[in-house]
Amino acid sequence: MPASHALTSRGIELDTSAGTFGELRSSADIADDTTALQDRMEQEGYVYLPGFLNRDDIFTARQEVCRRLDASGDIDRRYPLIDAIAASESLSRFSETLGNDNPQLARVLYDGPMISLFERFLGDPVRHFDYTWFRAMAPGGSTPPHYDIVYMGRGTKRLYTAWTPIGDVSLEDGPLMVMEGSNHLERLKQRYGSRDVDTYCSNRPHLEGRRRTQLPTFGALTLDAARLRANLGLRWLTTEFKAGDLLFFTMFTLHASIDNQGPRIRLSSDSRYQRADEPVDDRWVSIDGRPPVKHGDEARREMIC
């Protein structure tokens, strides 16, 4: 997996030598062995299944996402729409307009092989969150290191994130990377992993303004993926993803992304799955026909610090 140029995250160069940076381990050979997949997840905190999803379905969803990006002026029309070449004013973002009310994307994420996999993996009927995180990562953008639990930990901890590239994602495009062995960092799980980004200190009102202004680091463990790796002595793992690949991981698996250094908008989705009979984080599901409250004021909880 050689890179043709230096790889960075948040503008900081990553050490890509063999002892610090590596390739995701493929689980394609055990894709039909549920017990082996469960053991792999327990050991490594992630499962990577190259070519597991239907590639044609992925590109149908990509076409619809690109159509919506084009309508908002984010696509450079000098190139084929499906290439998602960014217009000069495109910005990195999460986008509800790209992920929600999108039947083509829902077919990939909430039907067919994806749901069958999680029902088999969890051994029971599953439910998914009603909110779909969709990333349109424009050139220059990336995501800092974090655990997902700090954003969605009010329900079961047996919740899994599926990261699905909606198209091919090369190293230049800024793929997701996971930190090898980070699911076994018990001290970090107990400290950082016990946080909830929507809590605030009712006995320290002077901290409230700071909490609300820290959006650039909202929930992130750090903005420096390179220093984090050096401090923990673990490797960052990634790969050159192809449309149809699937990566899913635990709530306690540190992950981040490489900077997008190419001309394309990197398209990917984060969707969440759990057993249907276990508690769910009500920030991310529809209740009585109302849309998920997400990280709005309705989600906030007081705590004594």
C-alpha cells in the first residue's frame, strides 16, 4: 500500500513506516463464518470485508448523491458527475440532505446484505439508527481521532458502526483509518470512553460557554493523529477501498481519516446497528414520528462535575 506522496491528517504528516502504519486485515475468507467474525471483532475491534456489498448498488447510490451535490453547486461540471470532482467552493461536511430520504442509499445501508450480515453477527433481529451520517469530504478535509461511544453511548454498548465508501476511495482521497488494538485500551475506555458530548456541568456554569464553543474538537480525543499514534505505540491501519467494501467496528475502536489530497469529494456513510431488543440512544431514532433530536438542545443533560 505505498503512497505516492506524504500522507497527512489535519495537516500533520503521518509516519507511514512499517512499524507505525499498515494495511487493514481482510476478513473476506471468514465472511460466512459468524463465530469467526465475532472472534475477529473481539480481537481486533474491526472487521473489513472487501467486495461484500453489491457494487452496482453502491454506484446507483453514488449517482444520486452526486446529483444532489451538483444541485448545491459542489460539483465541478467540467468533469463527469459520477467522478465527484469538487467545485472550488466545496467544503467538507456532514449532510442530512445527502443521506436522508435517499432510497438508493437506504437500499445499500438498511436492506439486503448489510442487514443480513448484522442479523447474523448479532444473532437476533437488528435495528439501525434512523439518522444516517453522510460525509462529503472535500479536498483538504479529514476527521480527527475519536471513539464513537462519546456521541451515541446512551443505549447499548453493543452498537456497531458501518463505514461504507460510496465509490472507490484511494489513499489520495483520504480514507478512514483505525488504530490497531485501540479496543483493548481499558484506561482510555474508562476515561475518554465514558464521556457524553451532550452533558454539561450544572455546578460549573463558567464552563458552559467553553463547552459550546469547542466545536472544532467536539468529542475528538485529539486533533493530532500522528502524536496520538506515537504516544500509544500502536499502528494506524487503512487500505485503498473499492466500491462494495465494508468496514465495521466497535464503539471503542479509535478511528480517524487521512486528509483528502485529491480533487474528488470523498463520499462515505456511517450507519449504526444493534440488536432490536437492547436499549437505544434516543438522540438518533425517530420517536412518535418526530425526527431524531441529534446533538441539539433537547439532547443535553446536566451532570455534577
